[in-house]
Amino acid sequence: MVDSGRASWDVAAFSARSHSLLLAAEGGLESRDPATGELVATVGVSSIAEVDDGIARAGSAVRRSAWRNDGALRARVLFRWAARMREQSERLAELLTREQGKTIGQARGELASSISMIEYNAGLARAIYGRSLALKEGVHGVMLREPVGVVAAITPWNYPLNLTIRAVAPALAAGNAVLVKPASLTPAIVVAAMQLLADDELPADIAAVVVGPGGTVGDRMVTHPEIDMIAFTGDSTTGINVMKSAADGLKRVSLELGGKSPNIVFADADMEKALAGAENAIFSAAGQICTAGSRLLLERSIRDEFLERLVARADAMRVGDGLDPATEMGPLVSREQKRTVLDYIGIGRSEGTVLAGGTAVEDGGLEHGNFVRPTIVADLPSDSRLVAEEVFGPVLAVQTFETEEEAVEIANASEFGLACGLWTNDLNRTWRLGRAIESGTIWINTYHHFYGEMEVGGFKRSGIGRQQGVEGLLEFTETKHLNFDSNPTLW
């Protein structure tokens, strides 16, 4: 461990009342700063017995408390959670940067987005509606939305706070109980944020955090008979395995999985804006985001000029410790992820042309961190693994097209369908391609702008279900039909 003089965090200090939402009796899971290797926090690990007990208590709480039927209560608790998060936002942002590695500016943005998402769902908590119909003389049908029950939220390390909140806030707003399992690389920020949920009006056992490996704690949550729904965000292979395991119990699943998103630039686009968008699409959070615009599709007539300018921007990016305000791109989350990304760059070097980056950063005081330079690779064959597979790092694969039809064909030639960027000033083209491209989100003349009000999710191997927005909340509900017959005889 490198001693930089930065103290490790006591995540229990974020607790809003005397008891903790963390179900763990054993300490030992160490969270380390990917920029320096130093210890950030030590978080207690949950035993299988604690997981089982937490699930049983959550089931009892959601059945017996007022939580499932009192939208005003849920709204009050969630609004207060958002307020406490806002009060602690700077401390939480620093913890997020130190644990995950993203720049402090990006961490502050993740905090702001998470708080906004809690407030949005707090407002929806009092507006979950059904409908009623007169079906025939003396017969009425009432459709209700009810909570699913106990939700297991299994969340990843790349946006550990935002992607946890994206599952927890609507699940709670809909009246469910929730158990959260954060990624083992980034447990401290999730535990700290969830501790702030503790509230005098929150019924005991409605929310809890369990910490431990996916192969033990995660598997137990997925297969436990008293878990009613699994909300999972992560890679596609793991998500498919989650779905297979959940199928044995016919559990509901919501899955946001991998991506290999195309970012398409036409010759008539605002080039300066598209350059900034292409840079943001792939190098934000060091490319460790499922919606990363990791395939850049350029119209042939602008290819050379666009790449020359984009390479210059990539070469000029300042890579470093995320707590340094001058840093533009932080480290990868772990040494293992660094090795994976460098292996993919090796494929690019052997099959194509590395135009920018392509190496680790191991000087300038960064030798203890997991740093890789922003990398751009062109001239790849269409069947290259670098074109087809999710790298989850700052590596951009460049492709070229001549016509709209070819752009759509290349964009859709992927097993994923999570997101897409489209840069053009032709409004008719945006409609044509917006309908033709197989992606859950299509950004037009922008990229990576998320709003709590708007649904996100994927086509194909990028997932099942939708997150955020009204549809994202309804994912956490069951539909029930009450049929009333006031006629004096049955027939």
C-alpha cells in the first residue's frame, strides 16, 4: 500500500440513526484507491446466515408494515434521504472518487444525478395509479399496482452510487423491501449512501445492505425462495446466468447488461460539437460505462479530418488522480481491469492501427495506479474482437461508412443494443435512423445525457426491462385485477 497521507474512511460515520442498515458481522473486505493502491475503507462481510435472516425479515416487514400501502410515508422518507445525501454530497463525492477512480467532477455529477433520481421517485410514490372500468351492468373491474415484495438489487462498480439508487429508489417508492449487494470493488460508497436512508419513519428491515462475493452472497440472493425480484446491472454473461438461476423460482428480473454502442457522425454534423461528444462518449469514466460510445462510425468524407482532431484531443487529455481538479481521466478500477484493457489494445495493435494512446501510464507519480492512456484504433476488420466485444476501458474502435444504409447496417451488426449517438443536422435523417437503429437510447447531437424522467434499457443482449422514468418504477410492481359483481344472482 502506498501511504499518501489520506486516511481511510469510516463508512459507519454516515449513519443517520443508531442502527446500521449493513447486515455484516465480519470485517475484512478492503476497498482500495485505484489511483494509488492505498486503503480507502474496510467493510464488513455478510455471512450466508445474515443474508437469509435479512431476507426473511424484509419479507415480514413488507407484508406487515404500512410501507406497502402508504405512498405519503414513502415519499417523506425518500425526500429526507435525498436531503441527507445533499448535505453530505462533497464527502460522498470524495469517497466515490477515491474508491472508484473517476474524476471529482464526474463524482459530483454522479451524486447530483443520484439525488435527483431519489427526489423524482419520491414524487412518484404518491402517484402510483391503476384504473377502473364498467365491464357490464353491475360489474366493475379495478386494476391495481402493488409492490412485488422483496427485491434483491445487485449493482456494479463503474457507477456504484447512481446504479444502486436507480434500482433502490423506484423499488422503495413502489412499496417494496430492498436488499442491496454492491460490487466487491466499491462497497464503501454504497454502504455510506444507504446508511443515510436510515430514518425514524422507515420501518425496520425494509432496506438493508449485504456485502460479499457474487459467487456466494449474490448467488444466495438470486436463488433464495423469498426473493421476489432481482434487479441486476452488470456484464451480459453474468446477467444471463442470473436470469437462468432466477428462472428456477420464476422470479421477476430487470437486467441492464453490456453494450458496444455506435456513435455515428455524418458530414453535415457540427464537427466541434461532435468531437467533444465523441471524446465524452468513450473517455468519460475511463470508458468504464455500459453506454460508452466505443464504436465511432465516421462518414468517409470527414474521416481524416475528424480523426486528426480527435487524436489531438486524446493525446492532450490529462490522465491522473481523480482528486486532482486538473485531471480529465482517472484510472481503471483495478489491476485486473487494466490487464484486460491492455490485452484488447494488443488485439488492436495486431489487427489495426493505433492512432492514439495504446499504453499504460507508469510515470509521473502514477506508477502505483491503474492508468491507461486514451486510445484510438482504426483500420480494424469488421470481425475484430475490438469491434465486437465490450472492452470497458478508454479504447475507441473507428469504422467508416458511405451511406445511411451502410451506417445502419454497421450500427446494428452487434449482439448489443444499449445506446447510440447520432450526429447530423438533417432532421429527416434523425427520424429515419432513430427508427432503424436497434438501441434502447439514441442520443441526437449529444451523448451521455441521462434524466431520471426518461427510461433507459437495452435491446438484444443489452438487457430486459427498463430503468428510470415511470416505466422504471412500474417494473417493481405487480398488476392485480379486482372484479366486483353487484348483481343479485351469479348468472
